Amino acid sequence: MAAELTMSRPPPELSSLCLAITEHAPLPMATVEGATHIVRYVNPAFCRLMGKTIAQLVGKPLSQLLPEKDKCVALVDRIFRRGKPESYTEQENSKPHPVFWSYTVWPVLADQHLVGVMIQVTETAEVHGTTVAMNEALMLGSVRQHELTEAAEKLNAQLHVEISERKQAQEALNRAQALLTDRAAQLAGLVTERTSELTATNQQLEAFVYSIAHDLRAPLRAMQGYSRMLVEEAGAALNEAAKDYADRINKSAKFMDALLNDLLDFSRISQQRVELISVNLKTVVEAVLSRLQRDIQAKNAHIESHGPWPAVLAHEPTLIQVFFNLMSNALKFVPPGVPPRIHVRAEVVETSERQSVGASEREESAHASRSTLHAPRASTVRIWVEDNGPGIAPQHQDEIFRLFTRLDGDKYAGTGIGLAIVQKGAERMGGRVGVESAPGQGSRFWFELKSA
């Protein structure tokens, strides 16, 4: 019988389940497949019940083995259709004593697909409901336990794969973090090196500018002195053209001297160390107006200065230079014969207020003004210097803050550096500058600093 059982092993998809439960079971069991219920496996107990060998049973339709058990065949059909286990008991009266046939039938699944049906047959002279129920529960429990074992093995395999993938991801992350840390250290070293080089270059540039400026101013003074002496001592012998030449030399020397002074101021304001402290605006305004008092009187200028003057965070020498340049320009750039009228005031700009855009940062402020609605900033103080000059066309309002820009150089004196110093000074103090103007309507220059 053992040799016959070995020869009739079930198909691979059923072998593990069948052999695990039925090989040594004392109860008759068989497995069938397909719509015609072909027997694919029987255990030795089933062979003994049927009185036949395995070879005589395997491969035969179930209907041939149980010709009088039509209800059993119908039960198998239902299991194939529904995929749910059932049991059935029938009485046979052909023997001297009634014999009861009990069938327990359940589906066999592989990878969630129905591949066959297993049948357990019990023949007994008396039917004990409790015994049958316990037998069914034990068999179905064994099947369920096998299914759970297979599911657990699959989950364990999946968990092992996930753990391996997580370990690999963690290792990749650790490598990336190490690489990033190393790269950050390299960049930090590079930044430190470049900063040192830039600092040294700036120091050399500052020294060069000072040296050039001082070296150039000496011959300029000589040019001014000799041209003046030439006019004073030999003026009677000079014709008008010669006097004009001497006057041009003197004016050119003065312009070059003023240009060098402004370049020194621009270099100084760009390079000097700036520490922001609380500065009283009133003190700054009074100091600048005192320095310009002679020019104010000479031009018969009218100055209006309105407080209050809130404190701001600023570097006082730089703030004085910025305000002085704006006031000096307001006195300088007026039509001939027109007394300058200058209005100076300050206002606190609230975070929710729509701010005017400075000419030097019109594009950047367009984005900043949109983001201000979502990211409130600390309040700032805006200082206005309003004049009655010729005004500035909108297309030129970006240019005037650049170095050496002179819109009307033939009409007004100037080096084209003053407003560049204003912008640089405001930026060094964390502020910004701007202008509101139109031709023939004067100009309203402003700069803005943080409130103290």
C-alpha cells in the first residue's frame, strides 16, 4: 500500500496541504478536481473503505466510485461553485442494519484560487451528531491552521523583504548624510577662505583708493594754484582766450578734486565697519542743517522741518552723510533764479501699509510687497526730502542711484556720486531708498530705516 501511495502523489499545488493532513489520517479522505470531479488523491483509509487500490481510484470520476451517492456529487458541485465547506449525512437501508454515510467537503485553495475539493467520508451504524460535529470542526480547524501557517510564512517573507529594503534605505541615507556633511565642511572651509581673500582684497582696494586719491589731489591743488596765480599776476598780458583757458583749468581741477572727495566718501561708506545703534533723528537733522547754513543763506532757500523725529537703528556718521547728500542735492538742483524750497519730514511706516517702491529696487520690491501680506515685518521710519527742482522722468529714476550718473551735467554741477553714496549708506544700515518725481513737479526722495 505504501508503494501505491508514493506512486500516486497529488499535483504540486495540492501536495503540501493533502499530505500534511491526510497521509496518516484514520478517516477516509479524497481530493477531486474539475467539473467532472476527477479523483486526484486518496489516502489509505479511503482505499480500505472502497475496497480498492490507489491505482484503481485515482483518475476516475467521483460519480463512478459512488454511483448511488448522487447527493454527494451534488454537494461537491456546490462547493466548486460557492467555495464554502459543507457537510451532509444520508442513510442507506440496503444492509441488514441502517448505515449512515457522513460527508464533510471543503474547498482546497492555492494562492487564493480554488484548485480542488477534499472529501471526508465516514461510514457508521449510528450517527452521533456531536461526534460528527467535532470531527468536522477538527478537520476544518486543521485546514484553517494550515492556511494560517502559509499566510504567516508569506507575511514573514514579506516582512523580511521590507526589513532588508529599510536597512538598505537607511544605509543609503547614512551615506548621503555623511557625503552632505563632508561637502558642507568643504564649503564652509571654502567660504572662510574666500571671505579672507575678499577681506584682504577690500583692504588693499581701500588702501589703493586712498593712495590714489591723496596722490592725485596734490597735483590738482598745484594746478588750481598756478592757474589762479597766472590770472592774478599776468592777467593784463593775457588775452580773453588765454584767460578762458586758465579759468577752465581751474574749474576742471576743482571738479576733479570734488570727484576724488566723493570717491573717497563712497569708498569709506562701503568699507567702514557699521554698528547699528539707536540714533535720534532730530539731532541728525539739526547737525546737517547747521553744516549747510551758509549754502541755505546764499541761495535764499526756504527749509521746512516737521517732527516728530522717532529714533532709528543706524550708524550715525553714515546717516549724517546720507541726509547731507540729499539736502545738498535739493539745494543744488533747482532752476536758475528759483529759491530752493525744501520740506523735510519723517513718518512711521506700519507693516500693513502699502509701501512706495524705491527707484533702485523697483523689481525686488514688487515681490517683497506681495510677500509682506503673509510675513509681517517690524515697523520702519521713512525720512522724506522734498524739493522744487526740475523733476526726474520715470525712465531715469533707476539710473540716478548709479555711480557717475549726471542727467543734466551741462546745467548743474555735480560728480554723479552723491546719490550712489545715499543708496550704499542706506543699504549698509539695512534700509532702502527711493524717489517719487515727475518732470516739472520737483522730487520727493526718501530713505527708510528700522525703528529703534
